[in-house]
Amino acid sequence: MKKLGGLVLGIILSATIVVANNGKGEKVAFEVDTNSSKVYWTGSKITGSYHTGYLSIENGTVTVENNKVTGGTVNMDLNSIVCTDLENEDSNKKLVGHLKSDDFFSVEKYPEAQFEIVNIKAANGNKYEVQGNLTMKGATHEITFPANISVVDGKVTADGTASIDRTKWDIKYGSGSFFKGLGDNMIKDEFEIRFELKTIGNANTVSVN
């Protein structure tokens, strides 16, 4: 009887393991839809004036397990920087050129930026706290920010805004923390980036070990 009981228990455990590692338990990487995903930015002066814009996502993946996002990597094309608030073509071009220069993002030397998710904590409903590493200008620092994330019908959508201290990535132009007497030309150290991501869906999923 003991042998029979042990055999039955072994069969039950084996079946449980098989079920747990199939279906919703599978870990997959969804490809980011670069046509409908962007990273928006806002930079402000101490006077309250500001500039807005966005840049394109070159590529990326979002890892999903048990219908929840567990990780991901997004590569951003800094050559694609766009300013959306300046209507004057010359002023717009001048600002974008300045942002690409060594005063800011040194795009010629560092054409890409990367954000890699390292941890996600559930908050309430579709609200999460996202923790990850942001790499720009050859430096990597951790950032944490709130985001709305959902996985519906095999597609992921995510929207989150982070406040970034640019000086950590050696972007010090116009910073009152490093230069004196800037007056109204002082630019805030913190700027905002907002991730707006969508994935392509089931047709482009890749199994992850």
C-alpha cells in the first residue's frame, strides 16, 4: 500500500509540474512596436519656460510571465531627437543641434541610450513601480518611476514618467549645481522622460529560458 501511495503521489506531482510549466507559465519576449512607441522628454529653465519633444525607439523587447511583465530592454535612437514646441524652423533646428552636441547628449559619440528593467513591483490594478538601469553617454544609473502596464490579448502597453537628474550622466550645461551667475539661463538639473510602449503581439514572441 505504501508503494502504491508513493506511486500515485509521484504521478500527481509530475502532472502538476508539467501543467505549471506550460500555457500561462511560459516566459516570452514580446517585440516592441517601434512605429507606435516613443520616448517623450521635457526640459525646463528655472524661470518656468520649457521645451518638449520626443525620440524614436530603435528596438526593444518586453518579457512576460504569467501574464505579467517581468523585464525588458528598450534601445533609443538619440539621432532622432525632435523638438515639438518651437514652430520657428531655424530656432527648432538650433535647439536640436545643441541637444545633440557635447553640451548635452554627445550624440556623435553616443548615438544610443538604453533602459533595462531590473524589477517591477505591483501597486494597484495596472499601476506598478518600475526599477531599471538607464544608460546614456557611457554611464549607467538606476531610476525608479510609476507606470501603468497592461497585458491584453497577447499585447503589452506601458506608460510611465520618470524624473531624471541629468548631471549624473555628465550633462551639466546650464546647471546651477556646477556654474554660478547663470541667472535666467539656468536650466533645471531634473528633466522628465515619458515612456510610451506598445508591443507587436503574439506573432513575434520569442521563448525565453
